[in-house]
Amino acid sequence: MPRPYVLLSAATSVDGCIDDTSTTRLLLSNAEDFDRVDQVRAESDAILIGAATMRSDNPRLLVNSEERRAARLAAGKPACPLKVTVSASGDLDAGLKFWHHGGDKLAYTTDAGEEKLREELSGLADVVSTGPVIDFGAILDDLGDRGVERLMVEGGGRIHTAFLSQGLADEIHLVIAPLVVGDADAPRFLNPAAYPGGSTRRMRLAEARALGDVVLLRYLPKQEGSA
């Protein structure tokens, strides 16, 4: 089966941060953008987040609109997309909200983390090892075999970096918020890595749209832009 179409979704400050290092979570989006994200979730077959994002944000990761859930059901789909996470260590608490809301869940791990995660989750999710290390290509192959055609990746930075640096991302939705964090230790949308084409390669900009006080930039990383 073909691999899913992969869409990376992130919101950052003007200086590229996805959060700060204080105890208060940095709110980057606004109501209009949250609704847009909900629509993208509803159009996806699966949503993926990394283990670090699960631990820090503890999200439910659902389609929030009742109308959108109803439309999915009417189309013969589950109310919410398949929820997917990745943890090399298998160190994920069964009490996290992710496991107890929505429909099916899937956790990818390594050979070393597989037994630990199966015991911890005890049937809350399907657990799959990709071998001695996390293999993102193998994850996409497995998701394709499960019928996933469109995958939305909501972070965090390590996950986005892996997909983009390995040439596995088809689209990027990057929202820029009118905030400057200014914290050298704040996490960024992407980490240092060797990206396809190097620092001079220009991706194609497919859309730029204002959503209240934030801006959505939609890039197609597998297509060349114009200089």
C-alpha cells in the first residue's frame, strides 16, 4: 500500500519558538486558527504526536467540532482519526488523556521499549516495534498498510525534524504568532539536522493567509520554489 500523505502542523513565535521554559504554556494560536486545525484533523485519517509532547501537554487530541465528527461518521469513518504516538523508550504513562479519549490508538516503539509499553498500556493501544531504533519510513509503511492515506503530524520538534530531514513530509502548515519569546533554551519547531537540498534550497510556498493576528504559511517541501 502507498505511504500516507504527511502534513506537519506547528505554531511558532516570531523567533521560531514552539514554547518557552516557564511553567505556563505559551499560547500561540487564536480561536480562528484552532478551528482551522480542527478542520485539518477532521480531514485526516491519523494524527501523530511524539512522546515528549504527550508528557508535557497531555492532550486528548480529538476532533472537537460535533458537526465535523458527525460528517466523518456519515462518511463511514470513525468520529475521530486514529491517534498515533512514537516513543523509543516505551516510557509512556497509561494515565495520559491520549489513551482514554477518542477511538483507536497506536504506539510505535523500539525492540527495547516494546515489552515495557505493552505492559504499561495493557490493551489501551496497539503497540508496534520498528526494530532496534525508531524507523519513520517503516511507520509510514505500516500506516499505509492500515489504510491511512493522510497523516497529520502535530509535533513536537524532534518528530517534525525527523520527518522533514528524512524527506518524508509532503506539506507544512506553519502558523506564526505575533510574539517574541527571546529564551535561548526555548524549544524550536525544528532541530539542527541535515535537510534535503541544504540551506539554499527554497521550498514552494502554496499559501499565505492571515487568521486574525496570526499568519498561516503552507509550504510543499518536496517541490522547488522560485528564487
